[in-house]
Amino acid sequence: MKIVRDLWQETIWRPTVVTFGVFDGVHLGHQRILRTVVERARALGVTPTVITFDPHPRQVLRPETAPPLLQTLEQRVEAFAELGVEQVILMRFTRELAAVSAEDFLLTYVFGRLDARELYLGKGAAFGRDRQGRIDLAVEVAARLGRRAMEIEEVTLRGHRVRATTIRRLLRTGRVNLARRLLGRPYEIRGRIIAGSGRGRERLVPTANLQSENPILPATGVYVTLMRLGEQWCPGVTNVGHRPTFDEGGAMSVETHLLDWRGEALGASVALRFLRRLRSERRFETVDALRAQIEQDIARARRYFTHPRVRALLRVDVSPCERYA
């Protein structure tokens, strides 16, 4: 996949079928748009292209209202590639770009520099200066140029509108299973394994402590998870929270016990997928009581991973990882 960081200086593939937006989460609604772009581009023999903005426009225009993002830019671009997008235009969002009129944005960038034969936008998309651009303007400008613009209907699932705001709300309440359904995959954070206090290894079970790059963590609690180490997806149990048994009011941490793990992962860059919430985080009166609960959590996680429907759903090899390769 080609990534273009400077639309005016770098070589681009023309002509194209285009969509544009932030696409935070690349959820089922975004996927419907992106698959349409890819299908139409292949039918026309042109390049399926996405313009995505970074940072989020509200971080520039109204930072106090800017939402925390579900994905890093790297995750977003990888998701585009998995869906068949061949060219991504990384457009830096600035106040200068925000001042461009909706019509000029279409004429200069979409139908101009990118030579879009067709443009596809999500339901209710707004763009250009003061967000004045809507699908009717896009349709009119496209028709004037002998091109095409269309709006893609939003996706609903079990009465929920598939939107990034809905997914954020589900994650904040720990409903990772429903968030997975709206995303079309488990919610995933990335980061690096850092040194912990060592108390878990000494007194409970060994854990890998993740320093997350993602601003959104699920609600505090214990989860069944998968951690990617190198090319392996390793099953585990993760505690998100403040470790109240040891550190009342302590800093937020993400600690994962990998099932049957015997290796060392300190310093490794990893991905962590949240599959199911087991329980809320709580304070235990004794370390022995906490240890007994952790053993129950681990047993439940093992049962989860042996379920045939779960293994088919995850679509990755979840055999226990005995070492880091």
C-alpha cells in the first residue's frame, strides 16, 4: 500500500475512487464505505484511495471537545490495508485546511489532484469551512465534472448505531464483547512491556505490564485477552485498574498473565486484544484471597479459549505461548 504524506510533492497513483474522513476505529460503518471504494475502484480499474486526517479536526479547532481516539494512526492505516485500500493520503489537519471551502476541497484535492472518478461519503458527512459541505454539494460538483458522488447508509447492529462515540461508551463500561461486534474485531491497544513492581511474580502470578499507546482503556476490571508477541497470539488474563489490594488509589495499570508463559517479554512491542470481561476490580482483604480469585479467573479464561465457537471467531492460532520467539 502506498502512503502519501505530501499530496503536492509525492508521486500519487491516478485516477482513483476516493473517500475521506478520520475513520476512528475503522468500525463496521467505516468498513462498508471502504469496501465500496475498493469494489468500485477494481470495477473501474483505478486506485482505491482514502484521505484521512491527522490530528482529529476537533483537536485543532475545539481541543476541549476532542474525543480520545480508538486507534493510533498506525492501527488505522493497517486497517485500511487489510480492507484492500491501495493508497492512503495522510492529510495534516490545520486551521489553514479548515478554512478551505467545501467546494474548493472537492475541486482541489478530491477531483483535482487525486482525479477521483467516484467519491463515497458516510451518512451525514460534513466537510470544508464551518463543516458546510454535505453530500448534495458533492453530488452537484461531481456531476458538473462528469464524475459521481454517493452517500453510504450507516450500519446498525442490535439497535445500536455503529459509531465511534457508541464504541467509546461501551468500552468505558467494560462491554468489550459488544464493542467487538461494532468494530468487527476485538478492541486492541498497543504499547511496550515495561518493568513492574515484581510483587505479582513473587506473591501471585507473573504478569507483563503494558505501557499503552492508546488513550482509551476499557473500564477497570479483569478480562480474557490475547497478546501478540512477535508473530504469536498468546492467550491470557488482563487486569486493568489500580491494584487496590496493594496500592489503594495507585496509578492505572494494564497487567497481563499469559497462560503457560515461560519466557521474557520486557521491552517488547505488543498488541493486546480484549475479548471478554470476567469481573470488576476489587480490593481483597488478604493476598491469599486475591490469589484464589486469580486462579478462578485463569480457569475461566482457559474454558473460554477451548470453546469451539470462540476459536473459530478469533481467526488466529491461540495455542499457549511457552516462549517468545
